[in-house]
Amino acid sequence: QVQVVESGGGVVQTGGSLRLSCAASGFTFSNYGMHWVRQAPGKGLEWVAVTWYHGNKEDYSDSVKGRFTISRDNSKNMLYLQMNSLRVEDTAVYHCARDTVTYSLSGWFDPWGQGTLVTVSS
Amino acid sequence: NFILTQPHSVSGSPEKTLTISCTRSSGSIASNYVQWYQHRPGSAPTTVIYEHKERPSGVPYRFSGSIDSSSNSASLTISGLKTEDEADYYCQSYDGSTWVFGGGTKLTVL
């Protein structure tokens, strides 16, 4: 079935780096845009980043721009999020989510993964 | 950018009908589609309504969505409440450059 599964979360100190991965299966990965969405403890959902289906264009929320890099490997059906200069406020569960249209971007996400927890400690 | 405002929490009894609102701060609610996601802690969020009022396959008919231009808001209505409906619900929209979520509403079935 169509699914995405995140990995790579953990505990890191302020200023450190971490790379998240998302394995996709059950659909033609290279046809879809992919997103990262996070949820800080006790907070709501926040969109983080998107990569277009071809991987040649990305976009980021203002809160992570310049520190995070989204990328993909269409030959391996993998999505990544490289997180640098991490801050305590980046502590969150990070969800990988597929866009819902091929060769473009829609306004929404489906399916989502369960997420992977990133904890940034001071 | 705009903000989507939801009530922090709502509650209802089994078999009752309940509505969660989502008010857009600026720009017309009708100008960009609104989606609704159900999120149980520790699980992946799932879509219960997309494009204002469409229901994905597998989502019960008890879930319905609408928009009201006069109040510039979207609504998620759940009829025949079941205990399994207990979850956080998020509205979401996209203005062509940013994906925006509401703050989330915790639904409790009493």
C-alpha cells in the first residue's frame, strides 16, 4: 500500500546537525512532490519544507530557511531533511508527507508518516 | 500570509453532532481549498476532508465539510459521534506559496 516511513530522529545538542530520512513505497515516488511537516510538543502542525517531484526546486518555511535542506533520491525512493544549526525550538516530531497530485503541487498532503522525534537539548 | 483560527477544544456525547470551525484571518476562505486532518497522538495524521467538502474513500459519511463566506470560515461537522472520533483535528489551506495549518482542536467524546 501507499506509505511513507521516517527515520533518523534522536537527541542532539544546540548547534548540532541531524539528517532525517523518509522511505516511500507503493507509488511512483518520482512523480510526486514531498513535504516535511513538524509538530512541537504540545503545539500544532507546522509545514517545514517541500521538494518538487523532479528534485530541482525546493521551498522552506521562514523558521528553517538557511538552516534546513530538503532533498530526494528518486532512484532509491528516499526523501531527506538535513538539519543544521539546530535550536531548542526545532524539537518536534517530524512527519514526511506526500503531495496529492503528480507533476505539480496541490494544496494538501496524503499520506503522512507516523513521524520521527527530534530533541534538541541545550 | 493568513492565519487559520480553530477552537482549542470541543466535546460532545456519543451519537450527537458536533462542528469545528476554522476562521481565516485575511483573504477569502473560498479562494483556496481547505482540508481537515484527524491526528491521534503517536499516529500518522489522516485526511478526513479535502477541497472544502470532499471525503476520501474510506472516511465515513458522518464526516462533512463546508465553507461560509459570510463568516470567512470553514467547518468540519461530525454526526453520530463515536468514541473512536476522539482525536486532534486540524484545518489546513495553501495560498500558492505557503501551506498553513490551524492551531488544532482537541475533540473529546464524553
